[in-house]
Amino acid sequence: MDQVSLVIILLAALLIPLIMAKFKINSLPTAVMEIIVGIVIGPSVFNFVNTSDLISQLSTIGVIVLLFLSGLEIDFSLFKKRRTALTPLEQKNAVNTPKYSPVRLSVYAYSTIIVLSLLLAAAFKVSGLFSDFWLAAILFGTISLGIVIAALKEQELLSKAFGQTILLISVFGELVPMMGLTLYASVYGSNSQSLWLLLLILAVAALLLLRFKPFFRFYQNINKSTTQLDIRLAFFLIVTMVTVAESVGAENILGAFVAGIVLKLLNPSETTRERLDAIGYGFFIPIFFITTGVDLNLRTLLTSGKTLLLIPLFFLAYMVAKIGGYWVLKLRFKQANALAGTALTATTMTMVLAVLRVAKSMKTITSDQSGAFLLAALLTCVISPLIFNKFYSAEKEDLVKTAVRFIGANLSTVPVAQQLRKGWYDVSMYTNHPENYQTYHAQVPVTLMENFTAQDLQDHGVFDTDILVLGHIDAERNYELAKAAKAYGVRRIIVRFEDRNVLNEHEDELRELGVEVYNTPEANITLLRALIESPSTLLLLNDTENSIYEVRVLNHLYTDVQIKNLQFAQDITISQVIRNRKLIAPNGNTTIMYGDRLIFTGNKQTAAQIRQALATAN
């Protein structure tokens, strides 16, 4: 019977994503659907499945792996000050925003959540509806980091200020309740030990971090498919930290969460994280969520009048606890987005499940109360993402065009500038030749300058750009300006060298600085050779409808996907994939990896949008 129940659970885990994809159910997180299906196949409806010792053990492993992966999701780089990493252009565009950085906003927002959670917990205690003040405060302050990340990824917001702010609030929504749960279990648990022993968890975590810090720089040289050393390390960390946590009287989920943080700080590769996600979300975690639904017996829960009253009250408490974030988010973002972000942070599930699991083991909460908290959390997962998707729209700061500045207005640069202006580029040109100014200023925005010294260009704001193109005929001047622009902080610099002798003298130095160089005669030779070897090249270059593009894939929505399965596979042709400085001849079964550079052709309008989507960091 145990095996039959497990087979049914695994079959449900297999069918749920397929059915959601078939019927395009995008508004509900997969975890919520798994709990709902668990309710349906459990005693609440059909009673196909009953939990056994085997299923309970697998479910326990599932919650441990879930909390481990939650710790692995935390991006600690968001807490670092980034002002020195900003280009002068970014600093100039952010004059009104440093006061309200994502870190500061998230601290303010989560502070309001703590205050409101405490007030709501006090209200429930005074009213007699729920007497455990600290447990209620912990539950009301939780946020589901995984669901928030999924929603932000779908909108491609993780690299934007709004997405980083909401992500940081959600990080606090897991870290703070986790610490609160640890203290709660230590103080009120029947077999708890001295609080100072909890410091052993941090000590062991620090020891493991120091011991394995060079691991990912070393193992790539010896790793084989039959060893999978990174995965072995991950499970070693999990088991070690869970054992230490239980030994000092803490909960196993705290150990798992800390293990995830340790592995995150070791900087694992994207491939390692993907394999861990595959193990967790492919097997253990669905069992945990479905079993959670199976354990919810609605037939008994909904017969209790007090439970029926608690479900909407707990739901309102989850939502109201996050409402203070609305006024904090309005300090930087528009009103609709502040509402959308507030609604998304009201989503809670993962930590609620973990907290309820601990509370039930401590016998500080009844099954009816636990069910009411869980069903209310389910409602937040259904309603909050809908509100978020309804109200969110792009912020003005996210719609800024890429700034391109051309030094030199001539036959080599003007046609390029004219074409770029039709796309998502803010183009300006500068010349020190009055005759060139007279010739071209009616065609493109050209500014006439007396001198092209680095100081003059800096004073005119020319270096405040995303891309600087030094297309002047004077190679020595281009070289000096390239160095000055790099020192100023321009991230991308493209330099024209018509004098091959000057290029030979400085090419290595400029390439080390990250400056891109080109020589027109060499470009013409390369083109002529391509025409001889591939006659269709000329058709492509003269094609007014199609063009060639190169892009670095930074959007996780399109990684670990075979080319044939890309949603825009029919709109472009990928001719080359550059991975780790090696050329790969792709086919339909080639899997796109994070950081790959793709060379592809396609319709100019469609392909440009696809290029922007692939390059959006997410």
C-alpha cells in the first residue's frame, strides 16, 4: 500500500506541470497546484493516498532540500554597495535615486512588516482567536522567496532596481522568520538546550566555508560524470549542518537553510545549481508539497466554525502585515508598481510550511489552526501574483535607451548612426571639422567642437555614455582618447585605426583594457574573403529585411533550453555558438547555456527584440 501511494504521488508530480502547460495555467505557482492536487487525492476528496512512514520520510527530506535551495537562492551581492561599480553615466542618471537604493528600501519595508506582524499577533492574542503571540508574529512576517523569484523572472525584473528591491524584502522574509523560529523553538521546545549552543551552527558553517572555499576552483580539473563532486559536496553540507542543528536542539530545517547559504558563498557554477534544482524539484520537493495537501483533511477542517473564521482572518493578516511596504516603495517607484510589489511580498508558503511543521512537532498549535494558516497561505499564493501581474508596468528608469556617442562625423560613422537611431539607441555625434558639420548635421545630431581633447569631451558630457565609438581618422588621437575614456569609466569603447602601424604598437595594451579595435582595410579583406567562400554573404549584407546579430545570453529564461525548443526558434537562424572561447556548430539539439555568445541572423525588427530579450540579465 505504501508503494501504491508513492506511485500515485509521483504520477501526480509528473502530470501537474504537463497539465499546467497544456491549459496555460500561469497564474498559480507549481507548488500551490501540487498542494491542491494533494488535497484532491488525499482524504479530503478521493482518499487515494494516505501518508506512511516511507512517504513521511521522503517528505521530510523534501522540506530539508527545499530550505537548502532557499538558502542557495539568496544573492548576497545585493547587499554590497555598488556606487563604485556604476559608470559615470549611471551615476548621472541615478542622481535622484541613491537616497533610495534597493538595500535601504528593503530594510525600511521589512521593518514595517516586523512592526505590523507584532501588532497583528497581539490583536489575535487579545481577541482570543490565537494565543501564541510569537508564533503568529513569525508566520505573518514570512515571505515565499521562491515564488517571488519566479514572478520576477517571468517579468525579467531581477536585474532592475524594482526587482532587486522586492527580492531583498523577500530575502529578509525568509532570513528573519528563520532566525525567529530558531529562537522560538529553543525557548519553547521541550528538549531545547542552551541558546548559546546555537552559535555552534554558525561556527561549523564558518569552518565548512573556509575549508571548501577553493573547492570550485579545483574540482573542474578532476570532475567526471561518475563522480559529480559538486553534488556530493552539497549533500555533505546538508547532512552535516542538519546533524549539527539537531545536536544543539535546533530544527533540521535551520541546518539545511544554513547549508544552502554556505554553498552559495562558495560560488558554485550555474551547472551545479541546475543539477541541485533538478534533484530537489524533480523528486523530493514535489513529494513534500503533495504530501502537505494530503495531510490537509478539509472534511474535518471545514466543519469547525472557528477554523472557517480563522482562514479569512489569517489571510487578511498575511496581507495587512505587508501593507506598510507600499508607502516605502512609493518613495522610488510609481504608485501602481508599489502596489504590485506590496502584493507580491504578501505571497507566503515555503516558510509557513516549515514553521507549521516545527510548531506541530512542538505541539504548540492544533491541527485546525495549522490548517487555517496553511489554507490562508494558499490564498495569498493565488491572489498576490494575480495582483502583481495586473498592476506592474515598466519603470521610466528601465526604458532608457542605450547611449552611443560617435567621435568623428564621416562616411564611416554617419550611416551607422542613422541606422542605430531607428532602434533602441540614443545617438549623438561630435566633430571638429566645420565642413563635416555642415554636411551631416541635418541627417544626424552632430555637435561641432573646437578641440577633441579628453578634458573637452569630458566637460561636454561625451564620456557619459554606454558606448563610445572613436571613429576619427587620426589614429593617435583615437588611442589617447580611448585610454582617457576607459579611465573615466566608459564600459564599452570601439576604436577605428586606419594606420596599421599605430594599431600594431597599441593593440595589445588596448585589448587588455577591454577596448575593441577595428581596421577598415582588414575589415574589407575579411568581407571579400567571405564573399568568395560564401557567396550568399553578399545577399545577407545587402538584405534590407535581415541582419546579423551577436548577443551574450544573460537571461535564465532561455538557458538550458535546446535551440529547437526556443519560443522564437522559427524567427532566427543561429549560425555559431561561442562557449568558453570555443566555437560550436549548433543544431536543433544544441542546449543554450548561460553566458553563451550567439551569432544569428533574422528579420531586423524581430531579431533586434529577440537580441534584447536574450541579453536582459535575469
